[in-house]
Amino acid sequence: MAGMAALQGAMGALSVSAASTSAFWGNPLAATFSSAPSGVRFMAKTSPIEMRLKRWERKKCKPNSLPMLHKMHVRVGDTVQVIAGREKGKVGEVVRLYKHNSTVIVKDLNLKSKHKKGTEDEPGEIVMIEGPIHSSNMMLYSKEKNVTSRVGHKILEDGTKVRYLKKTGEVIDSVDNWVKVFKEGDSESSS
């Protein structure tokens, strides 16, 4: 009986009265949800990742909850040959990299059909787009000697670090190549 009375007393203390509806644990609601104290600023962080991860993709993350970005042996503008998969033996140029899952988009390879929904203005259509290929399924390709090769790194006499093909010794990272890649990228984005 005494236990029941104690329980009823505790429940009575927890009941919400009309006077306390504007308070949350003894603090007024206006103070709880008010603006930040002076001297505290909120900053919106921008993420360097271009592609959003899907809900179902479980990736290893760093402590700041951004996915781990993998280093890859290919870069945008490189000529590569696919060494495994359905497109084996085909040569193309790297258009885009996805570093969170080590995949690469190669121009005119691994084409997939994308069904676009129609709008009021234009009808629906089936469009062919390039699908990603894993970077481990491709090797760098020399157009001059028509051979695939692994990539190596060396430092030139002027102190610049460059990539080169191990079989042929051909330097991949030249200033002319980068200027060409950036000009093509600018012309595509402006049109």
C-alpha cells in the first residue's frame, strides 16, 4: 500500500500542468531554441566529393564521416586499355574518376542504356551513357608503340615529379597534355 502511494506521488510530480507546458526540463522553450550565443558562428562545410553516395553503399569513412578516397594510377585525360571484363582489349580516354570506389568513366566504353522519362515539352527516350569501370581492370596505353604498361614515377632534372610508362619510358604527365585536357573540359562545360 505504501509502495502504491509512493508511485502515485511520483506520477503526479511528472504530470504536465498547464503552467509548465512552455518549459522543457525547467528551461523556457524560447531560451532552448533561441539563436546562438554571441561569439558562436555556424559554418557550412563544403565537401570535395562530386558524387553523392547511395543510401545502400556502405563505405569505410574517416572520423569526419567523409568516405575514404583511394589513390588511383590513372588520371583524367590518360589513354587506357581495358584488360578485363566485357570491354576487354578496347582503348579509350579517361573522362571522369570516382575516387570513393576506384571507378573510372572511359569515353565510349561500357555503354549502358538509360531510360529518360518524358516531360510535357519533349518525349521520353532511351539514351546510351558510359558506365563506370573499376580502375584495376585497366592499364595505361601507349599510342605510339601500341602497348600497355604499368605506371612509374620519377623526378626529372628540373625537379618535377612525373609519371611514365615502364615499358616504353614515355612520360605521361607533360604540360601539353594537361593544357589539352583543361581546354577540352572548359569547352564542354561552356557549351
